[in-house]
Amino acid sequence: MKRIVLDNGLVVILEKRPATKKLALVVGIKVGSINESKRLNGASHFIEHLLFKSNPERTADQIIEDLEYNGIIVNAFTGETKAYFYAKAPAAKITKALEIIYQAATNFHFDPKEFSLEKKVILAEIGRDTNSPEEYSFSQFVATLFRGTPLAKTILGTTNSLGNIKKEKLEEFKRNYYVPNNTDKKLQEPLKLSN
């Protein structure tokens, strides 16, 4: 495994595995629900939803086509302290995978239509969790356990916070955290990525 720190603070970790015909690119950002104000609670998760939804180079449909035609799988997940997104691709498609990941990380202007659509998706997700006894009881347990600390905030946000998040504020939040020197420098072990 090779670890490289670029001049801009970005940490690059390379690991070659013999006889592997696929590659995985993982980006970890040190941002999560603990970094959000009450008004922006759910912002990190909202950004996760928008990562591959459009950018100045491609529409959401073009991103999907480029991923499918090149055999690239992307996904993302958000926690209390970190957000990760990744691409898995055939080794011959590394350039295309890097291009799509780079555009996801550096796109600070969300398409208004995609912003509105994803807000509805997340509000529905919050509704499902509220109506699920297991999810609801666990979220209440965490909120009670960590009451008065940043860990008490929900990753999804609330219907109030999500309903009030404006596109410009979400773009500003991403600009503040999605910077090279805020990547997860502790990403030493390969993440277990599902097929």
C-alpha cells in the first residue's frame, strides 16, 4: 500500500492486488451530521443524494448512461462524522471512473430540478423511518443517549430542517467541506464495498 499526500492536502492511498480486473476508487470526506447546524441538519446526507445527479459537464441521464455503458458502479453513504462515495469499475475504465468521481466531488452547483426531486425522496425516507418502529426507536435512543451533543442530530435531518434547506445553502455547505485537505486521511484499510 502506498500513501501520498499532495500539496493541496489531498491524501491518496494506492493498493494493488494481484490478478484483479476491477478497481475501486473511494473518497472519504470528514463531514457528517455533527458538522451541521440545526437549520442544516441532514445537509451531508442530502449532498450524498445529489453527488451523481448532475454537474456542469453532464446531466443526470448522461451520468447514468456513462456509468452503465462503462460498467461502473457508484454509491455513497453518510454517517455522523464522515461521508464516503466510491466507484467500482473494470480496470480499463479507470479514466472514466476518475472523471465521474472528480466531477461528483467538485460540483458545487446543484441542478434545481434534481435538488427538488431529491428533497422529496429524502422527506419520504424520513417518513418511512418515522413509521418504522425499529428505526424510530433506535433514533430516539441515540437522541436521548447523546442529548445536548452534536451526535444527537439525525443523519437524515428532520422534516423541518429538510423542508427549509435552500439550494444555495446546501451548495455553500458542500464548498466548505468538500475540499482536498478535508478528505479522510485515516482511510487506511480498503472499505468493504458491496457488489
